[in-house]
Amino acid sequence: AAEGGPSLMLATLHNHDETTFYHSVNVCLLSLALGRAVGLGEDDLRRLGMGALLIDIGRVVLDDPALRLPGRLSNEDWALVRLHPQEGALAILAATGPGGEFAAQIALEHHVRFDGGGYPDLGGRRPHPLSRLVAVAFAYDAITSHRPHRPARSPHEACGILVRGAGDAYDPDVVEAFNRMLGLYPPGS
């Protein structure tokens, strides 16, 4: 696979959907800050960063304009949305070299809950620890960003949602570390 695969994928994402691109960049920055806060080494930080940056590349592969329209999704559109983690993981594996499997796993698992629910179904298995970090960063950025179907919520509200989901949707240790990190680096700092 080409060395420039991840960069090309990111440029493609930017050209395809700017909102998704900026969400991916924000999730990457939050994930890397969280990874540093929990003491990850350089290799894991690189894996985490690439995975977080490419989490939504599956949306480009699916390329359904309906997914970018305001309003609630139809059942058919929702079924399509639920495919983007698998499509993204396959695209990452096809475009990257050694080490890309971590990014692919993060893309595959970023909508899997800590308790094994969510999508895709991992047969009750918990997501990889790097995926759990990204899931919290992803949720925080999604909650605090304006979406076509709902307004942005405050950082304080987002933290409350994460705390209420700790143990079910999110890894409680990761939520605790994330809230500690935000205390050190409040939004806007």
C-alpha cells in the first residue's frame, strides 16, 4: 500500500464533506490529548491519531447525499449510516501499510459501546482500548457541534452526558480521564 494512503484519504474526506472533515480533525486532537493524559507511548499515539483522523472515511465510500441533509434519517438512510464503520475499516486496510490495522479497528469500533452494544455487533466483545478513547472524544465533539438535526450543546452538558453514559456507552476510566483533561485544558484554551 502507498505511503501517502492516509493523506490521500484525508484529502478525499475534506473534498467530500467539510463538516465531517473538521469533526474528524477535532476528534483526532481530542483523542491525542486524551492519549497523552492517560500516558500512551509514541507508537500508540501514532496509531490513535491515524485511527481518529480516519474514523468517518466510510461515509465517503458510501457517498449518500441524503446523509448530509437536515432532518431525521429514514430507516433506509439509518441502515446505510450503520455500514460506514465497516466500509471505513476496509478502505483503511486497502490504503495503508503495516500499522493500518489499528486505524481500521478504531474506524470499525467507534460506534461500539463499552458494554458491547452499538454497531457493528462485535458479538458482545468490548472495543479495543484505543477505540474506547476515540469513542469518548467522538461523542464529546458530536455533542458540542451543531448538527443538521439538532443544535450544539455546551461543553458542560456534554460532560454530563458522558458521565451518565459511563459504564454503559463509555469506558468509565476514559470518561474520568477525559473530564480531568478538560479541567486542565478548558474548551477554548
